[in-house]
Amino acid sequence: MSTIRVHTTQNVTLEYEAGSLGNRIVAAILDNLILFAYAAAVFGLAVWLGGRLTMYNPVVWALLILVGIPYVFYNLACEVFLNGQSLGKKAMDLRVVRLDGTAPRLGDYFLRWLLRIVDTSLPVVGGLVAIITIAANGKGQRLGDIAAGTAVISVKPRAEALPTLGGTLPPEGYQPVFPQAADLSDHDVALLHQLLNRSLQQDNYVLLNETATKIKQLLHVQTDLPDEAFLRTVLRDHAHVVAAG
């Protein structure tokens, strides 16, 4: 499985597992099934209510609009309001992130959505462009991702993703970003591991933000790092400082 290195503006490097091509295809199929089920429910309801579905019936045009707008804007709306995930991506533990470590902006999501026409919606070739680009790119990026500076990563927690108290230490020559991490007790670190793991496993971004806010208050630090990146960096810094001491 390929990995993606995200270099943040604070000169912190984070490593993520790229979303696999197979998982992305399954996520796309699930999204299409959701849209198909929605369209079938709308037209089925119209038939059940006794509507005559002919092209000359204004109700048909209203139904086409009712189905067409969600179909066109589904992926854009989901990624904007669900933190970089469609329902299919959420089911497959995938998420869109920026390669500079910051949260994707509306413009990034819009660019990905706009280039979806080339990636997945061209006549005849269908999603072949996206499949070839993702397979050849090595970073889980289709054309929309390359243009927007984003990538699709796997957010499924791995056993080795978070070091244990006696786990792997940062590499030689590592410079702590937050030296204040040395002030954390072993109990604090163990609790931080637990809360970070739980928030990622449950997609609980409220818990993730609350944990990050509490650690910032405890260490008296201010940073623009995303919550997950900040907490991982604190754990890495603590392991380094404790080992050096």
C-alpha cells in the first residue's frame, strides 16, 4: 500500500496511507447506488401517487430537477459538509486531505468536483481516466486531486499508526516542534493515545477538537496545525524529549 507524506506549514511531516484504487471504486459504486435509490424512490412515489410520467407532464420535469440537482452536486455537497467524505468514502474509511496539511477549502472541493467531468464522466471511457491516473500517480490522486493539491487517504486506524509508550522513537536528528510536550505525564500521554485512537476510529471530530484544545491549554501553545496533526506531533515530541533525557 502506497503512502503519502504531508508536509505542513510548520515543517512537520505526516505520513498517511493512500486510499487504495479498489476502495475508491467501491466508494464510488456505493455513492452511485445511493443516488440510484434516491431517484428510484422519487419516481416510484410519483407513480404510486398516480402521476402519469410522460414527457409532456410538467410533474416529470419537476421530478427530473428534483433528482438531477442532487445527482450533479452530491459529491461536492458531501465533501464540503462531511469533512472531505462522501457517504461512500465514509463507508470505506476514505477522506480528502490537502498535501500541505491544512484543511481543504471550498475552492479545493470545487476544483475536484469540476474535474470529475474529465475523470469519471466522459462518454465511452467513463472512469477510465481516473483509474489510470490514480494507478500511475502513486499518491491516490486523480486529475482533480492533482489540480487541487489534494489526495484521498485511508483514515482506518492501523495498529502501527500510533506509537505506544514504549514504541518507535522519532528518527535521529529529529527536532521537537513543541518542547513543552515534555511536561506531559505518562498518564497524560496514555490518555492522549486513547482519545486520539477513539476519535479516529469513531470519526468523532468533536472529541478530536476537544482533546487538541485541552492539550494546547495544558501546554500553553498556539498553533494552526489541524487537530490530528497537532496531537500526533505532541506524541512524537514527547517520545523524543523523554528518550533524550
